[in-house]
Amino acid sequence: MKHTGWRKPTPGLGVAEQLAQAGERVGVPKSRAFVAVKRVGANIGLKASDMMLLDTLGAFTQVQDWEEGRRPIVWASNAYLMEQTGFSLSALKRHARRLAEIGVLAFKDSPNGKRWGRRDADGVIVEAYGFDLSPLSARVDEFEAMYAHLQAERELCQRLKRQITVVRRMIRARIEAAVSGALRGPWSQLTSMFESLLARLPRRNTASEGLAQLLGFFKELQERVDVAYLKATGASEVVDNTRETRGDASKKPKELDPKEFTNGPHILITKQLESVTSNSSENEEAAVVVPDMSQAGQGDSDLEKWVAEVRNKRSAVDLPTIMQACPEFASWARNMGGFLNDWGDLHRVAGQLRPMINISEHAWNVAQDRLGKQVATAALALVFEKHSAGEVTSPGGYLRGMVEKAGAGELHLERSFFGRLRGMAA
């Protein structure tokens, strides 16, 4: 930047002048430039008062000033800018200087330091000295990319916070159940560790890295709580004994995975599962017909064929389908209930998971009364999965809406379950 002798040059002002030169070589609409900078203003160090001055300067420019080969230069007087912003002269100079140092405007000084300019008959600036907003044009792509990154980071943080909430509710439920049941175990130590982690929950916005680390700590504690709980209740021994007593390998429970039918929730597939039907006064929304899983292959195309085959049977939803379509729910159901044999087990676990997503007992009772226990269980599994994925923000309201749709004959659970399975196969 050319030094006129009256303004002290700094590296920031030099960069601003380089940005102004780059901005002259591109054409960017004023609206786009200002939307971009406002979205990231706080992240690049701009304060509300800085943005007020920038808005005031922008209002002084015209559309043609932002075209390629031109510069949007503002030569408004200090008196005018002070009147529009309410700033004192010293505040005006301070904010203008910060805007330049941050790199969203540059100073184009006349030899005598005065701001002035003139336009031709078409309104095009012929000559001007003052505040140059060309750096905004040069940085618009940078600001838009920054905003996209901030949005992605914000969404990731929200997802991590939801996951932390679910995990800590699960830990609390386990510990409270163990303590109230007078189960033997290191519950005081685990409670102390839990409270220590709760104290580390961020009170303000935290980067995703910190939240991910905290989630990892909560999951590690959850594993320790689960091991202690299962040991105290003997649930792990029940699972092992059940498997050992089944000598026929063809009768062993299969492990289902939403993508490959392996390494998933331990759900026993049996021909004796009870039908999932609504009350006789309601339209049938789900029924159990267990598909021949031996015909399902390991690839995506086989999964698609299996989905189509089951759906064509008009038996909308069976227990394995629910567990396949709702892997997050299946994981929590397995952790909470251990070995799940039938719909009775799943219904019991669904009732235990209900408080984790803030569905009231009243809403759950109404759903069971109106839909029947098994359809209500399938509905809760779907709501749990959608809430975990961030698709539903009010699980209680969503469940009540499903009950209302069922009453009107407009609830089609099978579409949601098979739609999720198709998404996995895609």
C-alpha cells in the first residue's frame, strides 16, 4: 500500500490493499458479498458495531460498483457516517480500522487524506478516494466455504450432543436400577465417575473434537456399567446357558446386522413369534411373518431382493425387520435387555427405553391402548431410531401423531421400515 505519510502502515492494511486489487478483478453482487460476510462475521472477529458501519458503507454503493473491473468505493463524510451509526469520531475511526485490519475493506487515500469522488452520467465511479469494499468481493468464496464448514461443524456438534444425552441417560437408568434393586457391584465408584463426567459437560459451545472425546468417555463408562449390571443380574450367564442348551446349530439365534446380517443385535428368529396386529377396531399396520433368512445373501442386491420379497407378502413388519431397519434401537435394546427371544421381550425393553427419548408414560400407555402392544412397540422403535438420527426432535409428539394417523387409517409403519432398509441397501 502506498504510504501517504499520514496513515501508519501495518501488515493488515497491506493485505487489505492486495485483497482490494483482487476484488477488482471479479464481479460479485453486493447482496452475495454482504450475506457471506455477515454469516461468518463473528468467526473472523467482527463485532455488531463493526457490522453496523459496514452496512452503512454498503448502502452508499450502487449495483454497478460491484461489477468486474470496478471498485465499490465510499466517500461519505465522517459527519454523515457518525449521524447514521451514532458513533463518536474516535469510535468511527476505531471500527473502520478494525474492518481494514480484518480484511473486509481497504483505505484508498487521496494525497491530502480527504475522501471524495465523482460519477459519470451512467452512475459509474470515475474517480474516488475513501473506503474501498473490494476485499469483500475477493473473499466471498472464502467466506462461503467457511460458512459451509461452520454449518457442518454445528450439525456434528448437535449430533454428538444427542448421542451424549442418550448414553448418559442409559448410564443413569442402569445405575438407578441397580441401586434400587440392591444389586451387588461397584455402584458408588461408578456413580462418582458418572458425576465427574457430568461435571465436564460443556456449558458453552464446544468444538466437535471435545464433544467426541467426551462421548468416548461416556461410552467407556457405559460399558463398565453394563458389565457390572449384567454380572450382578446374571444376565450374561443366562445368555450363555441358553446358547449352550441349543445343540442344533440350525436353531441357534442368528446375529443380524443392518448391512450384512452379522454382528448385530441378538434376536432369536422363530416361527412361533406372536403376530403384531392393531386392535380389531383399527386398520392392521403390522403383522409377523418371518422370512426365510437363509435366502438372503450378504450383498446389497440380495438385501434389496429380500426387502422386496417380504414387502410383497403384505405382512408389513416382523421382529427381525424392525431390528434390521432400526440398528440404533436394536443396539440399545440388546444392551438393555440382553438376549431377546420374542415380542414380549422387545415390548419390555421398549418400555425401558421410552424415558430415554422423553416419551411420557401417558403417551406410551395411550399408544399401547390404541395400537396394541406390538404395534406400539414397533412404533416406538421407529421413533427412537428417527430421534437418534436427528430426524425427530419431539419424540412424544411424533408418537402421538402416529396414534392419530392410526385412528384415521393413515398409519403405514411398513413403509417407513422398508424405506429405511432400502436406504441401507442403496
